[in-house]
Amino acid sequence: MRIRYLVLLAYILFLMLPLYWMVNMSLKTTAETLTTFSLVPKSLTFDNYRTIFSDPAWYSGYLNSIIYVSLNTVMSLLVALPAAYAFSRFRFLGDKHLFFWLLTNRMAPPAVFLLPFFQLYSSVGLFDTHIAVALAHMLFNVPLAVWILEGFMSGVPKEIDETAYLDGYSFPRFFLTIFLPLIRAGVGVTAFFCFMFSWVELLLARTLTSVNAKPIAAVMTRTVSASGLDWGVLTAAGVLTLIPGALVIWFVRNHIAKGFALGRV
Amino acid sequence: MDKPVNQKAWLLVLPVVATVAFSAVIPLMTVVNYSLQDIFDPQTRYFVGTEWFREVLNNPSIRAALGRQLLFSLIVLLIEIPLGIGIALTMPRRGPWVPVCLILLALPLLVPWNVVGTIWQIFARPDIGLLGRLVNGLGIPYNYTGNPLHAWLTVLVMDVWHWTSLVVLLCYAGLQAIPDAYYQAARIDGASRFAVFRHIELPRLKGVLLIAVLLRFMDSFMIYAEPFVLTGGGPGSSTTFLSQLLTTMAVGQFDLGPAAAFSLIYFLIILLFSYVFYTAMVRLGRAEG
Amino acid sequence: MEWMAWTLPTIVFFSGIGVLLLLMTIWQVVSPSVERKGFLPIPTTRGDRLFIGLLSAAYIHLAWLALTEAVSLWWAFALSVVWLLVLLRWG
């Protein structure tokens, strides 16, 4: 018994150490980072964070990311909800192939779509807009949302639908007033996953933007390639990217395991 | 399978089909078009047939990257799947510590992929990183920016750090779904811990493990941001994987034709693997009812 | 649509795929396919066999390009068609 928890503890320690190191560096001056090696900051400073909150080049990156991530989450959920219901309740012509085709888009490397996306969004004048990134991220988020929601919906007994229809509910009214509240945990988890996968993605977000919608991830990689790294500011920016994820995970903490199992347990 | 047949369901899936068609079918068609032409600008382009495909298939650096990629995905699966199962078994099944463990475990998954690279960059650097200092302090000369083997090990450890939690969470969800009655029956029979794992837990984990293998294989096969930030694909090209090579071709050098041919081959590989895994998953689901 | 850089061969190719899908849909409506076991290791429907056939056709073409030097690709195409028909009938 004891050994079992020691293993778990050691593993969690392994997960936390690199994160701690980043937090540690973000609270030091870059000079201290480069000259002395210390496990805790010798002279605690919040200057790095102050730089980020006062420089528009930095904080607009966060705003851009949050805008397209939110757009993406809402749009993905809106189109995925009815589709997931259809997959979980009915058989129809080509349903299995359609489902697999959706999944291939979750599996396909974004790099494959990079080139045509760049051309597509440039030609319709959406290049460097938030909506372009949100649409591009729907490529992998919509299939994922359908997949998770379908799992959650299949767990709801079909008798509920039948009773509602017998009671004279129309489909939209049934769906909004009875069905949605029943799977709200599933919707929450799905929203969390859409948020997360859009938040962590770098390749498409960076390629489809240049100035106006430039995400924080791209701001950070540009800093990396510049000579003379400002480790303090870079790590502070990294720490700040963890906060949205940590906040949303709190709301779905009781369903997170089931969500990662795509609602299929 | 007692789902009723209802063709009206197509109306419900129509929005999804429309969005995904816009962002998947049109781009894929475009890639096919590009792959057969030499393109200078939209007005100046020449049909070159399958020349780009031949070139890509015989390109030594693409072949090397493909080999590297397959090896990487294989090693990642071999480490992360058993480790994930193991860690999931050590988790408490209920109690106040469960949500704490879950959130701590899920934390690496929420880190933007390029920040994962940054975290490991500063953690492993021999001059300012804790890990780098520690390993060098033990008398092992370690420098991931100069030594290909060290770079590989760092990328692997980074991926284990980043993604094993996904396997843990999947397995944990699977374990939670096993009714207590099974364990009680095993206790009455006096089954050993290993027997419980082998005959009760493992069979019941098959479903989630397939999902885990599917997701881990696909995601490791498209790894981009983490090694890009950590090592930039180096030293040399020792940690350059497929996505990075393709990105360099597509938006670095703007070689539209070869990049498109490369994209299609990459996509076909993924399509084959996901079809095999998915078919296995569906059949398993059906066998269990 | 200019940016999509269409050419005649690709138009023919995608039209071919489109027609094929349309025909399979009509066939499915007229006489629904029943899952059966052929020489493939899994029981398949007609649609599954078409997909497997098309995917393997792509691989046949790639293998042809990788392994031969300037031998006409039509041979690979002929081979794929034969393989697709075999698959649909006995797969």
C-alpha cells in the first residue's frame, strides 16, 4: 500500500518539477538566472510579469488567443451537438463512413493542411483574423466534440426521448429543455476539450496570422529566435499561459477522467 | 444495435458536414491539384504529372525523417502505455485526494505545446536548468544541444512528461467503471494482485487502451511544436520529424508542389493507421455489446 | 477558385470519385448491402470494401512510383482497378 502511493507521489513530483522550474525562473531577474544557480529566487521580483502586462505586444497576444479560442469553442459545440445526437440515436445512409471520415480529420497532422489553409484564407480575405484561426481549429475540434458528445449521449436512455415525443414535445423543445440539461456534464467536458486543444495548438495559429490576430504562442516563439533571450519575461509568459487551462479544469474536475475516455466508459 | 433507421438524421449532421467539408475537403482537393504542378504564382503554373511524388519518395531527408518518426512513435507507445497503466493502478479509487491527483496529472496536458518546449529547454539546459545541472553534477556529461542521443532522450522524456497523463486518465476512467463486485469475487477466490490485474482489470481496459494507443500514435506522429522549440530539429537533423520538415517546405521555402505531394503521402500513412485502429476499436465495442 | 489551381486531370479524378460515391449511394438505396465475410480478415459491407480498395489503390500507385523508373503509371492504375473489382466481389 505504502509503496503504491510513493510511486504515485514520485510521478507527480516528476510532473511538477519542470513546471516549478519555470515558475522559479519567472520570479528571478534574467541576470540572476544566468549568473547564479538557485532553487528559490534570491531576490524575488515581479518585473517580468509587469513587463508583460504593460507591453501591448505581449498582452494582445493573450487577448487574441482567448478571442479565437472562445469563438472556436462556441462554433464547434453548436455544429457538433445536433450531429452527435444523430449519431447516437439513429442509423442512416453512410453513417459509419461519415463518422470515420470526421475522425480522420482529428487524426490528420495540421501540417498537411497548412499550405491550402494559407492559400484559402488569403484568397477569401480572412488571413490574419481571429475567425480564420477559429475555423481552422474546427478541423480537429469538431470531430473530437462529436466523438465525446456521442459517447455521453449514448449513455442517456432512449426511453426519455420516446416519452417526450409521446408527450407532444417538438424536437427543438425536447432537445433544449430536456436533453441538454441531462448531458450538461458532457457539454462542459466537450467545451473544455475544445478550449484546450485550440489553446495549445501552435502551428496553424502561427501560420494563419501575422499581426492583428497573432496568438501568444507565436509571440513567444519569435522571442525565442531573437538573439539574447530574456529568460525572465519568456518564462513569465509561459506561466501565464497555464492559467486559463488551470481555471477551466477546475470546473470539470469531476468529469475529467470520463471526458478523456471520450465519454465512453 | 437497436437504433432505428432514420434518413432525416442527415439534416442534423449537415452543419458538421458543411464545416468539415469547407476546412478539409476543399484543402485536400487543393493539395492534390498542387501536387501535380510546378507553381510559381496562380497564373504561371505547369503540369508536371507525378514528378513531385517520385522526388518526394526518393528524397533521402524525407525517408530519414519518416524512419525517425516511426521509431519515435513506437518508443513513445512502448513507454507511455505501460507506464500509464501502472500509474493509473496506483491512484486512489475514491476519497478527497482523487480530484487533486486528477488535476495535477492533467496539468501537463493543458500547457501550450510550444511552452512545453520552453519548459524543457530551460529545465534541461546544462547551464541554467535543474535537470541539466543535476545530470552533469552526477558526472555524466549531458548537453542536448550538441549530442544527438541526448537530444533524442530529452525529446522522449519531454513527450513522456507531456502525454503519459492522458494514458493515466484514460485507464483510470476505465478502472473506475469496473464494478466492486468483481473485486469482491476475486478476494473470495483468493486471487493474487497480478491475477486480478491479468483477468479482471486488463480485459476491461481494452477499450480505453485502444483509444489511448490511437490518440498517442496519431499525436506523436504529428509532433511539431515541442521539438521545434526545444532543439529546432537538431543537432543536425537528428530530431527533425515529419511535420517540421513539411512545414519548412511549405511555408519556409514555399515549394508548393513537392510540399503538396509530401502532404498527401503523410496523409495516406495516417489514413491507413487510423483505419486499422478504428476498425479494431469498433469491432471490440461491438463484441462487448 | 483561381487559387485552387485546377487542372483537367484532377477535375477528371475528383469527378470520378464523386460519380463512384454517387453510384454506390444509389446502389445502397436500391439494394442495401449486407455485411459479409470474404477473404478479408474482417466482415465488411460494400462501402467498406470500396474504401479499402481505394486506399490500397493509392498505395499501389505510390509503390509503383517508388519502385519503378519511368514505367507508365497506367499499369499501376490497371492493377488497382483489377484489385478493386476482386475486392468488391470476393473481399
